[in-house]
Amino acid sequence: AQSVTQLGSHVSVSEGALVLLRCNYSSSVPPYLFWYVQYPNQGLQLLLKYTTGATLVKGINGFEAEFKKSETSFHLTKPSAHMSDAAEYFCAVSNTGNQFYFGTGTSLTVIP
Amino acid sequence: EADIYQTPRYLVIGTGKKITLECSQTMGHDKMYWYQQDPGMELHLIHYSYGVNSTEKGDLSSESTVSRIRTEHFPLTLESARPSHTSQYLCASSGRFYNEQFFGPGTRLTVL
């Protein structure tokens, strides 16, 4: 069985500060891992994904995530938060590419 | 640019009415999904399809039904809406060689 845990349902950072959103997963086989962002009244948009290869993955809008197999983690980071980063972020896992399991989301607030 | 559409975007309806939520994609994706999303909760898979004439129920018990007569179209029907159906419904699709899901903008349903 697969599952995703996102620590911290709400995270607040100051504009210009480091963003760190945590995601831990469980999977019986090497997983595909994803981060999505959702703005109000919109669907989910892919930020980045890990399938195979390099464990440090770069995505859109300056975000990146590192797959750490030993820690079963896939934390999302951004060096400097911008006001436009305020949104809901979802981590997801899939081991077949057919079904996807999502975390409960982390709401990011950016304080000016 | 992902092209997946949902209509209506917002719907307010009385108890007992029959409704159909529309979802269409122009990417030729084989796999399509319906999720229910409530605040602070993970996305719950309610239906999925891996191709024409193939539909399955997801993890979340749902009183809705779906059909997949054409590759691009995956409508969801509630025969008799109830207040417990009030939620946001997200449609997604995924291709054979791409691992991520592409999401529509969602339908926010309110049943009075």
C-alpha cells in the first residue's frame, strides 16, 4: 500500500525566506513522486516530478525537491519565497503510473 | 499546455436533482480520473478509467456513476443529489508515456 504524509497543514514564511514543505511517503516499490500546486478555485498544476535518475529535481517557479530513499522523503524547497507562492501544495506518489495517492496538502502563506 | 476542461465550474442545486459533471481532454490520454476534494483532506479517488468502455470505482465510496464512450470524454453523474455530495470535484487525465496527471479546473458543487 502507498501513502503520503505531509507534515504541517499550514506553513508561514516571510517574503524572501526559505520555503520548506515536507513530504514522506510509503511505497513497496520505487515510486514516482510529484509535487503539485493549487491556487484558489483552480485545479492542480504540476510543479515537479521524480521518476528515475537524478535525485535532485528542479521544477517550475524556482522550486526543487530531493528524493531521499533512505529517509522515504521528497521535501519541496525554494530559496526565496515570493508573494505569488502563496497556495496549497500537494505531494503525491505512484508506483505504477496508473493510480496516484495524495497527501492532505500544505497551505503556504507568505508574509510581506 | 495541458488541455482538460470541466463544466460547469460552479453548480448550486436542490436535493434530489440529477446532475452530470462534464470532463473533456484533448490530449488523447487513455487514463482519466475523478477525485473529490474537501478542505484539509487528501484527494479521494472516486472513479477511474484506463480506456474506452473501461471504468472502475476508486477508494472512496460514491453514489455517482461514470461512463467512457469516447477517449476524450469522462462525465460523472449523480442520479439524486444530496447535501453530503457538496464538495469540489476534480477531473484528471494521464497519458501512456507521461507519468504525471493533468488536472481540470474543478467543479464546485453545492447541494441545498
